[in-house]
Amino acid sequence: MFKHLNLKAFGLIVTLALALVLSACGQDDSSAQTEGTSIGEKEIDIPYIATDNSAARSLVMAEVLKKAGYDVTTTPVTASGPMYASVSEDENAFHASGIFPSTDKAYYNQFKDDLTLYDQHHLIENVQVGLAVPKYVSDIDSIADLKDDNDFGKAVNHQIEGTDKRNGVMKETKNAIGEDDLKDYKLNSSSDQDQFKAIQQAHQQQKPILFTAMKPHWLHEETDYKMLKDPDKIYGDTNQHIDLVFNQNFKDRHPAAYTITTRMADDWSQSDEKDLAKKIFVDRKNPEQVAKDYVDDHDHKVDEWLKDIES
């Protein structure tokens, strides 16, 4: 009887031991499946246009990446051309300002061998790019109206107030100057700041002005301009979108950062960006502090963006 019980006990011990081994193996498999995405290289560079809404989203991304453990450098640039060139040359870089499918197409094609576009989800939908006038200019609603309205042409000296000539919208406008509806017009290149000042001054004085523009944009919220209809598709698609543009080696060098930023693209709030841009450009608050405050106030979003990331 004693021996019989020992054998039963021994069998039970063996069975339990085997179950523990199998359980441990299963746990190992499970942990391997849920293992976090690795940080990779820690240095990251984010060039961004410091004068438009992209500053808000770029600086928030920088703060989230810092929370994940990255060393992030944000660099303001004056135009999209230098921004694309910078990302193409730097394996640690990306930008959050790609306007597609039309506005930035030329720059993307120029550097595409060294770039990767993330467009599964767009950071910003329904973007309009082209020419604009203040809403109080009641008789101009389309680029086609410019051809026959000589009074308006004289009032603005047949001049389009532009920005930095290295912006995509400037390249598109330059290609159309002197032809069809814009045959009598000339394009004035300047800086974003100078253009904004001219628009704001015209708005304050209720004077006519014609300028290159995009929506959404913080300046639209302040001056309430209207985008002109573009029947000849000078500026391509009516509704464009804004996407992330990475150096082609970025994902391999920074797997977690790629995961985080693409998650943010999938989940980014245009309404939040509007509020952030207002604080930065209209209320003139410190941009970096605005981004930090946003990250601190949106723990639930940040936790989702950083889920399963190895820090």
C-alpha cells in the first residue's frame, strides 16, 4: 500500500512538473509575442516650418518621443524645399508637413530615392492650397474671375503676395503666371512673416489683396480669407492631405519612433491642432511649452501612442 501511494505521488509530481515546464514555455512564447518595440538609435531630428500649423504637431511629436527616451532636435526651417532636402540627407530625420498629392509632389519626386512616405492615415485631411482673397472681396470667388476683373487687378497692382519661393505653392503659382487667368499677374516672393504681415494689414484696413494660401491655417482663423476656386486645376486636387515623410532608413534605425509617430498620424486631432496653433501664433505663447502642456494634459492619448514601447 505504501509503495502504491508513493508511485501515485511520484506520478503526480512528474505530471505537475511537466505542466509547469509547458506553462513556462507558453509564457515565454507569449512574452516574445508582446515584447515591446525597441528604441533603436536615440538621436532624432525633426525639421519643421515654424510659421504654420505644422509647428504645433511637430513639437508635440518631439515631446512624445522624448518621453519614450529619444534625444530629439527640432529645427525650424523657412520653406518646404530645404525641409525635404534635410530629411533626405539625414537618416535620423522625418518631417510632419508633406502636402500631397499635388503641392509637394515636385520636392518629393526630387528626393524620393531617399524618402519614405507614410500615407496609410493622414495627419490632416481636406487641405486646400492655392490663391486666396479676404472674404470682404465679394466679386472674386474663382481664379477665373481674375482675368476679366480689371478693377480688382488694378487695386492689387496685378500682384500676388507670395511666400518663400522654395515652397511648393510658389512653384505651382510661378508655373501658372503669365498664362490664361493669370496672364497679367506677377508673383512677389517674400518670407512667410512678411506675407502674413501684408495680409493682416490689408485685413485691418479692409483693402483688397491676392495671396498664396492654404487651409487649415492659423492665419485663416484670424483673418477669415476665402480660397479661390481653381477650375483649371493649377494647384492640383481640391482636397489634399498632410502626411509624415521619413528618411528611407529611419524606420530601421528608430523602430519605436516610427511606430509612435505613425500611431500619432492615425490618431491626430485636427481640432487639437487648431487650438495649439492659436496658442502659438495668435496668443503668442512659447511653442515648446504649449507642446509640453498638451502632452501633460493628454495622458490617455500619450499612453496609447507609447503602448508596448521599450523605454
